[in-house]
Amino acid sequence: MLTSHEAVSWYLEGIRSHVSLAGPPVAAVRVDDDGDTIFVAANEADRLVAEEFLPSDADRVVRVPWLTPPAEGAVAAGAASAEASVAPALRAARASLLPAERDRYRALGRAAAEAMTDAASVLRPDRTEQHAAAALAAALVERAIDPLVILVAGSARLAHRHPLPTGAPLGLRAMLVVCGRRHGLIANATRWIGSADPADEAILRVEAAFLDATRPGARLDEVFAAGTAAYGAEGFGAEEWRRHHQGGPTGYAGRDPRATPGTTDLVQEHHAFAWNPTAPGVKVEDTVLVSSSGVEVLTADPRWPTTTFDGLARPVARPF
């Protein structure tokens, strides 16, 4: 029984599985050997059949009264294994992206990066973090991207790793962060505007350690150890990684899963990642696709200034 956004959207070819971004999916899928059954809130069924599902899915839809969550309606229809019972296998199944998924991800990555560039181009030091967040949200929605996360930190709030936007001015250096979803896939990126920081290059070296270790067949705990070891080697505190999560695999979830010292999932061929090493006042984050051929940055816009680092074009602070 598939009941999470990431599983339902992945299994049904990238459908929009939400109405409220904060709510549960409006569909659940019972996967059987003899075919699937899609349980849908009755008040959403016509729209989903017309706009989201494949034509072949229409005959598989069971309409559930709006007062019963689809997942509960699915369970009431007959016993099934809960999604959580096969969570590791599901993660592994959706980790290796198919050609069509990779094409959709590349298009999403470009669009999300372009949205950040467009939003940054209208910002000035005296504008507020909330104004920056509004510009980011508008640029994403115009591109049919759901803004799952928008973070903005002006100069006075750079100590916060997850800075929800406030009415504070951006000041001379500001951080912009987006996680945007389209066709079920999520693009994650961080950009800096204003002045540079002396530690910008050092955090890129930490990121390079993560990326160099992220190769098909590697275990996530081993990749995590190689990346976090770079903090001390690059002049940060050796324990800096403990102060914020470091990212990990991405795709149909923001992190799928979030990497830790105890995460033993294997890196797959054509596996999406978003590492986000960070220290006080500095951070780097992009969504990349990993294969035996190397690392491909998906969230890239040629209009954004970059530096070539470890063979990849990496973003630098964009002046106001």
C-alpha cells in the first residue's frame, strides 16, 4: 500500500499528489500482482483522472468519500502491507532514475536555477527577506514548480541554518534557498547574493569531498564519513557537521533519505543527490545526478556567476 507523497507520485509517473502542501496525498495505491487499485478522494477524482493520471489508470480508480482519507479507504478494502514495511526497498527502487525521469529532472533543475537568477536580479540590500521570498515563490510558481521550501537570510541572520524569511533587510550579503517540486521530483539549491565570504572556497572543498565519494556502489555512511572529514581539513571545526544536516540522496523526497553516519543505502547509477555542507555564514547546495560517468549539476543557470572547482562549475556570490 503506497501512501506517501514520494511513493505515490513516483509510482504514478510524477502526478501532483497534493492539494495542500502540508496535507497528506489525495490518492493511495494498492499494488497487487494482478494490477493496481488507486483509491482517491471522491471530490478530487474527476480532476485527477482528467489532469494527472494516465488514461490507463482511469479504470483502476476507486472513489472514497471525502470524509475518509484515501489510505484508510484502501486499507478497509482489504489487508495490505504498509509502505513503511518495505521502505528501504522502495527507496532503492526509485533511486535509479529512468531516462524519462532524468529528462524531467534536468528540465526542472534548469527552471529552478533560472527562477533563482530572476528573483535575485530584482533584489537590493534594502529589500526585506520577505520580499526576496515573494520573488522566489513567484518565479517558481510561474514555472509550475511547487515552492516546498523557501529560506532567506540577510546579513543579520546568517547564523541561522534554516532561516524562515522575516521583515529584516537583506543587507550586504544574503542567502537564498529553494526546494521546488515538479512532476514529483524536487530540486534543491542555495545561492548567495552580495559580498563574498573568505570561507566560500573552503566550503566548496568540503562539498568536493562529498561529491568525489558519491559514486555508484558506494555506501552512504562511507560517503558521509569522507565528506564530514573535510571540515577539519579545510579549516572548519572538525565537529562542524554536527551543527546541521549535510543532505544526501534526493528525488521524490527532499532527502531520500537524509544521510547520517548510520545510513547504509547504496549509491545507485543515475542517482540524484543534494549535499549541503554549511558552516557559519557559508553554505553550498545544488541538485546533481550521479552516474559512472561522473557528476552532472542539474540546478544550473549560465547567467549565474560560477567558478570551476574540481572540474565542476560551482556558484559564487552574485553581486547586487
